[in-house]
Amino acid sequence: MPIDPDSSRRKEQIQLAVEIATKLGLLFIILYVSYLIVKPFLGIILWGIVLAVALAPLIDKLESKFGNRKKIIVAVMAAFVLLLVVPTWQLSGSLISSTQSMVAAVEKKEISVPAPTERVKEWPLVGEQVYAFMEKAHTDLPKALEPFHKQIKGAILWLAGLLKGALTTVLLTIASVIIAAVFLISHKSAVALYRRIMRRLVGAERGDDWARLSALTVRSVATGVVGVAVIQSLLALIGMIPMGIPLAPLWAVLIMFLTIIQMPALIVIGPMIAYVYSVSSGVPATIFAVYMLIVGASDGVLKPMLMGRGVDIPMLVILIGAIGGMMLMGMLGLFLGAVILALSYKLFEVWITEAAEGRSEADGAASPQ
């Protein structure tokens, strides 16, 4: 009986489709299980890659001057860890001790609020109300705060959660620094691997350009957004500590958060200046106000200096990336989300531009001369 060639061809096609589906299914299972294994460490690894990309130019410059790349990397990373650990340890210790003493004072009704100065009355719109509240708090603090019990409790819990997240972020960043050091030591093989991946994804002609753009974007956002926020919060903390502002580390973290999501730090600095003027006056308060106003406006100077040229990222992308990253991965995601979404946006923008240019060239070639 003769064999139907069409039937034989259909059987081969079915067998081939089943084989491809089976291989894809197995590949998906392997990738998914691998993702589940790596998932707990994914944020730390990605943050380590971002740190390595951001610090690579500094390491290269130091290596060209002093040589011995491994020792330079170890020294830079050790200094980076010390800059993270020492202030965090000191500030967290002082914050815990001040919080405990504040709680004990409240329980014993020993806490007191300074009497407001007459300048408070001169504040526009709210001066009289603020003066009356501060005067009442000066004479009987528990009674003055009684209507705001729920709000105060919620604010304390929120601030405690913010501090916990900040401390956790410091510990995770230290782990990421170790990963970044590994990438920086073997940077040539890491860069070559990433270029091969990009060539595989977008082709050999554009792979190197996309890899270079990726590094530039990550470095630009890491230094121009995250770096500026860290510098601005540290400068604010330096100004708050001598003035004895309560919970200064938490306000510094809040300033860093606002700067990353592209909101003005004056949202926190403004009330802080008003508080200082309400409890003191004269030259120290004026110097503090001028200093903090300069700190609040410093991002306008620092960003052009640290943000790379040609990688302009819309504010909305940074905002969504920072807030979404924080919702997904906590405080670490605040930094990582802004960088990852900015990179995705930039690569997507280049992809769309290249596709449009390719269609224009094809239309031009097809048009009659």
C-alpha cells in the first residue's frame, strides 16, 4: 500500500512540534527553578552590578596611576564599607538611646517643650495657631498631644519602619559591595560576557553600542540621582546634629528619599528651619537656615556635575522606578528601581529610534529615483 507523502509530512511536523514544545517546557522549568533559587539574592546581585558599573571609572583611574588593581579595589571597597558602617552604627546607637530616654521621660512626665518665641506669631496664616499649640505643649504636653494620639503612634511606627529599612539597606549594601568587588576584579571577562549577551539579543553590529549605552545609563543614574541624594542627606545631617534636632538621622533618610523620587528636600527642610527659629534665635538659627537652604538647592548644582551627558531620563521614570522598586524590594529597591527602570527606558527609546530609522531607510531605498 503506497504511503501518502502529505500524511507522512504532517506526522513529521507534529513530531517536530511536540519535540519543540517539550524542549521549551523543560527549558522554562529549568529557568523558573533557577529564578526561584536566585530570587532571595537577586536584589543584592543587581545592586552589586550597579555599584561595580558606577565605581569602574574610579578604579580604572586609580589603577592607571598606582597599578595593582586588586589592592585598589580592596582599599576602595573597605573605605566604602567604613563610610556606611561607622556613621550608621553611631547614629543608630544615639537614636536608640535618645528614643529610650524620651519614652522614659514621657512615662514619668518629665519631658518638656520650650516656650515659643514671639516670632512664631508673625508666621503668615498659621502663626497664631502654632503659637497657641506650642504654648499649650509647654505647659501641659500630654494634654496638648491627646487629640493626636493615633497620628503620633502611626508616625512613630512609620519612622521606626523607615529606620529599620535604612539599617537593612546598609547591611544589604555591604553584601553588594563584596559582589561588586568580585565583578571589578574580573571586570574584563564580565564586560565581555555582557557584550556577547547584547550581541546575541540585538545583533553583532549594535551589541557593543547597546552595552556601552547600558553602562553609561547605569553610571549616570547611580551617581546623578542616587549619589546626589546620599550626598544631600549627609550634608543635611551634618547641619542638623549641632543644632540638636530630634531624630536627625530619620530626617536625613527622609531627605534622601525625597531627593531620589525627584521631590524637593525643602519639604522637610522648611519645617525644620521653622522649628529651629521657634526654639532659638539669633546668629546660630540664621546660619542654620542659610546652610540648610543651600543644602536643599545643592541638587541643582550636583546633578549636572554627576549626571552623564546624553542620557537624559524623564523625572516620571525615576519617580516610578524608585517608588515601585521600594514597594517591591524595600529600601534597597528605592535605589535599584530607579536605576533599572531608567536603563529599561533608555534601551527601549534607542530600540524605537533605530526601528524608525530602519523603516525610513527602507522607504527611501524603495522610492523611485
